[in-house]
Amino acid sequence: MSKYGLFGKFIAKDGECDTLVSILLEAARSMEKLENCEVYHVSVSTTEPNTVFVYEIWKDENAHKASLLFEETKMLIQRAKPIIQGAERISTFIPKGGKL
């Protein structure tokens, strides 16, 4: 199977961007334990004040799907849901290499 990548966009409710970033950074720390997660990077937009981007690279698509079933992941999703105004999967992709 090919590696699997995601680029996602989350829009926080007004005044909640820092909280959302904090929750997503907790998710990133929890992903450090997962061998199948190669990259989980959180960024904020310079032009959209409530927008947070997450860039992920996984061993394969099944590894990503499995991560959504972990209790810690479910808990973080439940904490984030009330402060998310919108979300969009910008792209899925097949990573080919480069500097990580």
C-alpha cells in the first residue's frame, strides 16, 4: 500500500482558535506514540484568523482510519467539536518523498 496524506482545514468559532490549536497539538503529541503516523503538523493561517490547518502523513490509509478509533482521539474530537465552525478536507495525497 502507498503512504497516505491529508491536508485539512478547520475554522474555529470566534475567540476559539487558540483553544482549537491547543487541542490539535495534544492530538499531535498523541500521534508521536503511533509508529504509523509519520507527520501530524498543525499550522494557523496568516490571512484567515480563525483557520487552522493540519497536515498528516500516514503509513497507509488504514493506519489513519485506525487512529480515529483510539479512545484518546475520540476524546479530543469530542472536545474540539463544540468550537469548530467548519471543517474541510482540502486534499488527500500520496506522499512521494522530500524533507520531513
